[in-house]
Amino acid sequence: MTNRSSTSASRWMLCAAVVLVLLKAAEAYGAANCDRNPNPQTPGECLFQVLPVVMSGPGSNGAFFRTSLKLVSQSYTFSGRLVFHPAGQAGTDSDPSLAFTLTSGELRTFSDVVEAIGASGLGSLDVLLSTPGSQPYGLSTYGFYAFSELYNDSIGRPGSTNELVTSVDPTSNPFYTQGSNILSLYYEGAVPVPNLEGRRLRLGVRTLDVGRPCEMLFELYGTGPRAHSFQTFPPNYFQQFDPASLFGVEPQEGQMISVRPNPSIGCPTIAYIVIADNVSNAPSIRLFHATTSWTF
């Protein structure tokens, strides 16, 4: 004789366990709830991802850089905006933007996303969502992706010198997420200086919006001339530097460049270096990964 109430209860517990596993799997693969990072400038929007550097315009040595972008939905219908923040000024909600809506299974491609927005030059890009996917457990960004590449178009062969621009989840916390690209509190980042023969080096930073200025310490150390520079940036700000101008000396191969936000302020920051070949102008981008630091 079968106890139907026990069987029903067992099935319910099995279903609940399966749902819990699926939710944990979704969380592990980046299915962040949009409530985790609301856009403080526009209620109802959330900052889904940040592309730390995008460009549409001429560079050095005859280069002309463009940035492609692909938006993909593999789950729900998503609506939002792409907001371009020009370099050298605090980003605002009135910066050039482009609204979008993607249905499930749709792919949207921009060969030059900065131009599509109606802008030009160097800056960073925010991917904002106003209508995340709806599911029984809340609004989720699960199944929505943004892929971007920076390329030199001056040689007339788009795609031959592409470099992936890694999008950064602004909710990633270095305390919980190994390899986080968010520098904040007691977490700094450092990258080695590569061989610069026949190549040029730039250093970029993008601060996130925390409603207060961001103090930052830049250091050049290792074998060779040591130098440091203190800088203060507005929130939601992007800037790209020539490290030689920032430090007053030329970085040498094998040295380290570190970026350290003031831990007493805790301003979340994304930092990167970009290297471009002086002949092909092919770019290469490396993000700073967060590591523990206890001094400023």
C-alpha cells in the first residue's frame, strides 16, 4: 500500500531541491538580480555591465579604432540603454545613449557601437537594463550577454586585428569573487610592463558612481626608476593616460604598474592597460585583477 501523502511530500521536496540547485547554478554563472546595482541617476534601471574602454576615431600612427558590440538574449525579453561616457569628464545620465529591446533568442550587432549611439572619440560604455527578464524568483539578468571588440579599421580589414573588450560586472566583489576586476577598499591591482619595443602603452581607469570623489595611488616599481602619483577623480569617470606622463619616467619591461584606491573611501574602480603595435596598430587590452592590499 502506498502512502500518497508521503509520496506527494517526497515529490515536493525533490522539486524544491531541483529548483534550489538550478538557482545556485544560475547564481554561479552570473545570473545576478538587477536589484544588486540600481542606476542611482535613473530609478528603474540597473547597471548590468561596464565596457571600460570603447572608441570610434583616429589614433596614433594612422590608426582608426572602432568598437563592435553584440547583444544576445537566450532567455527573456530585455530592454535597456547603451550609454557612452566620453573620456575626461564625469559621466551623467544625459550622455549619448541608445535604447534597445531584445526578445528571447535575438542577436543585435553593432559594427561601431559608438557611432551607432551618435558619438565619437574615446570613452567607456554602460549597459543599462530597465526591463530585466521576469521569472518566478524575481527579475534576473540570466541569459543576457554583451560581447565587445576593439579593432583597427584603417587597414580596411575589420576583424583582422580585433581585441576582446572584457565587460565587467559592477557588482563583483573582490572579497567574494576570485579574480574580480573591481578594485576597491583593501584591494589593489597590478600588471607587468610588457616589451614596448615597437609598441605604445596606455593606462586607463573607470570609476563607478558612489556619489563622492575617488582618491587613487598609481605606482611604478621593480627594476628601473620607481615613481608614484596621487590622483583624485570624480565618480563615474573615465580617463586614459600615457604612463610616462603620469609618472614622469618611461616604464621599463618587467616593472609593475599598480592602481590602489584609497581604502577609507572604497571607490570601486576598473583599471586596464592597452598596448598597440606601432606598425599594424593592433590593440591588446589587459585588465587589472584585484589582490589584497592594506596600505595607501
